[in-house]
Amino acid sequence: MKELPKAYEPNNYEDNIYKHWEESGFFNPDKCVEKGKTDAEAKHFSIVLPPPNVTGTLHMGHAAMLAIEDLMVRYSRMKGKKTVWVPGTDHAAIATQTKVEKILMEEGLDNPREELGREKFLERVNKFAQESHDTIIHQTKKMGSSLDWSREAFTLDEQRNLAVRTVFKKMYDDGLIYRGHRIVNWCPRCHSTLADDEVEYKEQQTKLYTFKYSKDFPISIATTRPETKLGDTAVAVNPKDSRYKKYIGEVFEIKNFAGGPDLKIKVIGDEEVDSEFGTGALGVTPAHSHVDYEMAGKNDLEIIQVIDEDGKMTAKAGEAYQGLGVEEARRKVVEALKKEGLMEKEEEIANNLSICYRCSHTIEPLTSRQWFIDVNKEFAFKQSKDNPIEGLKDGESVTLKKLMQHVVRAKEIKIVPDRFEKTYFHWIDNLRDWCISRQIWYGHRIPVWYKGDETYVGVDAPEGESWQQDPDTLDTWFSSGLWTFSTLGYPNLDSSDLKTYHPTTVMETGYDILFFWVARMILMTTYTLGEIPFETVYLHGLVRDEQGRKMSKSLGNVIDPLDMIEKYGADATRLSLLVGNTPGNDMKLSEEKIAGFRNFANKLWNISRYIQLTVTSEKKTMNKDLKVPEAETLADKWILNELKKTASFVTNDLESFRFSSAGEQLRDFTWSELADWYLEIAKIEGDKSKVLNYILNTILKLWHPFMPFVTETLWQQIYGKDNILMVESWPTFAEATVGKAAVGGSEDFGLLKNIITNIRSLRADYKIDPAKKLDVVVSAGDEKEILDKNTEVIKGLARLENIEIEVKVDKPDESIGFVVGGVEVYIKLGGVVDFEKEKSRLNNEVSDLGKYINSLEKKLNNENFVDNAPAEVVEKEKGKMEEAKSKLEKLNSQLQSLK
RNA sequence: GGUCGUAUAGCUCAGUUGGUUAGAGCGUACGGUUCACAUCCGUAAGGCCUCUGGUUCAAAUCCAGAUACGACCACCA
């Protein structure tokens, strides 16, 4: 065991430590069980990593996710549970394809897909995904994540593809997947559909046009999109609207609308129409608006598609418009209406523009033939044998919606923080059928084949010639929805991983993908396996900059995790993301905060360094398996007690997902109590090797899940490379035995602290040279014995020459004093006492105390309080009163002795 | 429009089921060459706990309302 360097330099250790962990095999629970590092009988703890998109690099949000998950995982592993954390990455279909297209276009291709063809194009995407994957894995390891790499998965690999095909086929057979011609969100840039929740909205100013279809049309309508009016088939009004009621049911024919097609407009009544907005009547364009589409269904209207999948006007829009872009068509319609004198009003209004969440291009709602998952269709629920869902019967008729609602409502799945349950239910209430087909190339190909009019749906391609597979791919969330079980061996239901680790224990992810992902996993898993995917959902917030802004390249406020690891170490980076981070809330992060935790890591390093040096100098050997040592002094008893308390709080906090609180408790113990008090006392009292050794072992274990690198480095420096802290047992506590020399308890140590702090404070107040050693006289009353036993501690920490402790002693001349915990302490200053200053200091204290006593008096004289408050509270207040009064008396007598 | 969240020291936040003279870190001021650590140590200053009502013996904490900021959902043509 060699002496440690003075400062902790993370870069000198981190990579080697990670390699050492990997080589040990202990990231893999099977190895832990084999080598007896885990209780084979214990309940499992499993997390599957939310797979980062292979679109680039990790950001601070990922770093926070890794820090939180690794904390839980390392804690559980030390607890002896069979712990697995499954790594993986997500192919992120549209996102990745869009990114690669952008790169290819920067390389000079105008239309990459067309120019390269499916095969070549996918080659490029795969190459990009691979590189991105490698970067991400590297970063993940840098954070110290104890992931079981032997189980790594990719949402688009063979195993996952088989899972996807299997589930698709199952759902199709159950009638939950259907193909239909329906209105969808279409991104003309991505040339694909989007799910409802993949549409974002951007507020913008736009023109609202009020016009009539023709001179003799009785109703004016308002629109922000005149070009879609070429496909109108109805006008909807509120059935209660007296202005228009009489027209409901009538059909008007308009010739050559805006120089374009002939229209047949039926007036319909619909409760949804707001009589107050615009003219109170709206033109219904079933092919290009979700709401209108629904009205068309109810009223059996014709659906005329006037915009095609490239965002160009179709033949149905009339010869004059065919082939024009949307914007151009709009101008032309407006012009035509004006020319014909049909335009009545133009006004600027604010409205929301729908845009694609991946490429920000305007969304065109249009009708198209797509694959959907029916969320309202009844089917027979298939219950899991091993992990049945409470409250559901095998064979019971359910819908996907009902399943999703049930497991959360019945608390089979707990969401942390629970307020998100409300959001979750609200989302499900509004849920429409999920459009799962995408017209992009990068993703899971839909396992459907066509031959003429025949359709074949299967896990594998059908036998025989001339079957054509559907060219579309699946929504990326289809495969991520299977993630908790597709990573554990599905579709092999006998897989031991699936049996051992599913349902997973915790799903830790960002609240921003509660709908995208968490809800989909619940849907897919309850359907496929008849069990829940996870027991608890822990939702973290966004990591923002110190001003609370989102980190973005354009703002230039991005803090890159790798830079921070390089500069301050992975442990400091992790801690900065754990402390001050509460579930469901965004957190602000600054480089200063990370630097602060770098300081702490160094502090822990030096605490260890000191303890190691001390133990060695006492010719003792460090022992990693030490039992709770005997307390010899008051300080020993106090620190062991504090350690026990801290460990129990931390354990409690970790069990209840209060990670920030756990970290703060530990930091306070380590820095304030251990380093600032106990170690200083240990220097005075000496011969502490057992207590020091024991405390160090314990705090290294407690800190390990938070700061794996520095704790592991220290552990191995002290106990050798064969001893790996990561698989040591989490501390549990027996009562510390107390040696005969120790008297008093935590409160008594508090008195000691107070005396010392007060002396220091007066020293500072009187600007007494810190090197000057003082003489002190104490009138100790009942506390004499305690203080007698600790004179050396007081002398050392308060820098005293002499201390005289009596039961009762008068204030010496030319001294200043204070009262604390019933004890009077006088510092002899000789001729330098400034009586005026002393008077005013004591007077201030007396006056403050007076106010305090008054408020207590008021309380205690209040009959209502004495009668109604619990006896113990009243007693407590009385105790305070006595203490305060006795203190007041002593202060007054001190004042008097000042003449 | 609907739902939800937040408001405590200059800044970032704790404050567990109502009951300490409301806490921590950073920052600030003052002082320190203590042999583990200046990535350190000591001391101090700094708070109508957003506002207004209510419940209660007792409110930073519970309830109602207001204000400000933020998020999500829906979407109006």
C-alpha cells in the first residue's frame, strides 16, 4: 500500500478502473452469482436502459439518466440483489434517416433516396448509425455506467426484428392491426406519416380570409388555408345557430370555384362548431383536416384529396391548380376570389402551425392508406402465468386503452412523481388509433406481403413466387415499445432472462417521452405478455443551463458531459446531476456546480489519505472487513452514531427515489461532521485506527453508487486490486458498543461543539491573533464530568492554553463570557477587554433572548395552546422556556459584573 | 381553451405526515503558512418563506383566491 498523491486526478484512474470492472465480469449478474458476490436467492433488480438514438452524441440529459440509473443499479448490486442493467441503442427511424439525408444533401445530392436507391441509401444510414453507436457507447462507459454489455441490444438488430415481426403478426391475428384509408399527419419533407404525438405546434401570425364560395352562396366562411377549399364538400355550422339553421341539409353546387373545380357543398350541423369564431361557419375539407375528416364520417361526405404527398395540388384541384405548390395555390385562390368579388375580409390572427417534430417542415393532413393499431377494439386478454396483472382475468374482454388505464389506475405500475399519472390518463382519453406505417426506408419493414389482391401477414415471408413485401417500415416506437422484453429473450418465452428479470423493476426516463415511449411500452407489454413492463416509472426532468434555458447549439450554452468529465472527473459530473435533481422537475446546471463536486471528490480523497496515513503510522493494517468498533470517547460515540444515522437515512432515501437528499446527507456527514470535526479531534485524542478504518470503509461503500470511480480507486489502493468495492456489501448497522471511557451522547457532543464554536466566534469578533492561546474558565454545573473528560478536545480545537472547569465559578475579572447549554464560559483577556463593546454585545443578546422569551410566554399563557396541543409539544416549549430563562439570568449577572 | 407545476438568503435549492429563534451549497465580507486537503480551514453578514383571505391553540407547510413564470395537451376553421 503506497501513499496516495496529494490531490485526486480523475483522469489518471477512471479508464483503468472501468476496464477493471469490465474484466471482473461483475456487470453481469450471472458472474456475480457464480462468484458468490450476489445472493442467488434474492429478488432481482432490473433496468433496461432507455436506448439513446443513434443520431449523434450524448448530452447532459443522457448523462443525468446514466447517473441516476447507475446509482440505483450499483446500490442494488451492493444490496446483494441479482442486478442487471441492459444497454442498447435505438435506431430512431425518422430521426436518423433525416439526419443522414441532411448529410448527403450537404455532400451535394439533391434527392438522396432517389439518387442512391434503397440498398445504397440504407448502407449509408447503417454506417452512420454504427459510428454514432460507437461514440455513444464510449461516452456511456466514460460516465462509469455499470451496464451488462454482454446483453447489449439494438432496436433494429436481428433479435429485435424477430420480436417485432412476432408481435405484429399476433396483433394482426387478433384484429388489432388493420390497414385503412384514413386521414394521417403527413410530412412532405420526410415523405412519411407521423403519429399524432410526433406533430409539434409553432405559434405564428397568419391571415384569416373570409369569403363566399359564390355570389349566391348564402353563408360566408373563414379560413387560413384557402387552397384547401378546392376540396371542400360541406359547410358546417352549429345546429343552434339561428342564422344558419335553416340551411342545414341543403346542397349547393358551385361551378368553377376560384377558377378551379366544381364543388358540391352540403350544409351540415355540428355541435363542435363555435358560432363565435369567424363567421360561425366553417368550410369542411375532409381530406385535409382531422376534424373535418371526422365530420365527413358522421355525415357521409365525399372526401376529395386536393394536395398530394409531395405537397403539390392534385388533378382534383382543377387544371388551373394541378401541380402547384401549396403556397402558390393559396395566392392564386386568394387572387381569384378577390377578382370575383367574393373575398369579404382579410385579417391577421395568431394560430398554431403543425410541424414535423424531426424536420420542422409543415405537416399536411391528408388521407392515405396506412397501417393502424386499433386502441378501442375488444379482444380477449391473455394473462401472464408468472406475473399476472391484478384485477384482470384471463380471457376477459379488454381494449388496449383499457389495459393501459388499468395497470396505472390499479397501481400495478407506479409513476414517480405521481402527478404524471393525471397527464397519462388524459393522454389515453384523447388517444386515437395509432398509425404505425412510415414511408421511410430505415426501420423494421412491415411483415406483410402482397400478391395481386392477396395479403399475407407473417413472421416470415410466404412461400412461393412473386410476393411483394410492403415497402413501408414501422414507427420507431413500435420496436421501442417492446424494449423491456425484446431485450430479455422474447419471443422465446422460456428464456431465463425473461423469467428472471421481467417485469423490470424500474423504468427511468425523461417525462418528455412519457407518451411516446412509456405509454407504448405499457400497451405492447400488457398485450403481448399479459404482464406489466416495469413496476415503477421514475421520470427525470430536462437539464437546463444556469439561466434555465434549454441547452442548444444555437444558444451556445451546451455543457458537454465529456468535457466536464475531462475537466472535473466523471464522479463530479455525476454528483452535479444527482444532487439538486428531483423527479419530474427540470434542473439547472452550471460548470461551477460541477467544480464544486470536484472539490468534494478531492476532499473524500484526502480524508482517505489522512486515515490511511494515520492507521499506517500507528503500525496497524487497514482491514476491509472490520466490525463496528468500540467507542472510547464521547467523540467516538458521537461520530459512530452519526454514521449510523446517516447510513440509515441514505438507505431510506435511495429506497424512496430521493437521490438528491441521499447525496446531501452523505456530503454533510463526510465534510462537516467527519472531516471538520471528528478528524480534527482524532488528531488530538490519537489511537483511533479502528474507528477511522471502520468509518472510511463505510463511507466509501455508501458513496460508491454516487461516485464509483474515486471510491473504487481508493478501495483498491488500500485493499489491493483483487478487492472490488463495486461488489462489497451495502453497510447495515448493529448498535455501536460503548467502551467504559465514553460518557454522554450526541447532545453532549453538541455542547462541546457549541463551546468551541462560541470561543472561535468571540476570537474573531475581538480580532484576537489566531496564534494566541487563550485561558478559559468554565462554570459547568451538571456538565462538569463531560467537559472534564474532553478538556484536550476543547483546548485543541479552540486553541486554549488552559481550561479550568468548576461546577460553579464566578466570572473572572477582565474576561468576556458567553452562556451555552447551561454552561458559562469565560475567556480571560487581561487588560484588553473593551467594556463598552462587551456591554453592547451582551445587551444585544439579552434583548434577543427577551423577545424569544416573550413569544414563548405568550404561547404558554394561551390556554388554548396548553389545552389543545399534544402534551409533549407543551413540555417541549416549557423546557425551552426554562433554558432561556436560566440563560437570561446568567447573561444578566455577567452584565452586572461588568460594573 | 383544458390540465399540471413552480414561487423560501444575491444565485441554485432543502425544509418528509402542521409544533426548533427557517437550513445547506455557491457567492460575499473578515481572518488564517494548524505537519490529509488553498480543489483547504475558521468566523460572520444576508430571509414580510410572492400577495390576500381562511382553517387551526399553532401555517413556509393545509384550503381558497390573486399575481408572475414555466410545462404539457387540445386546437378555431
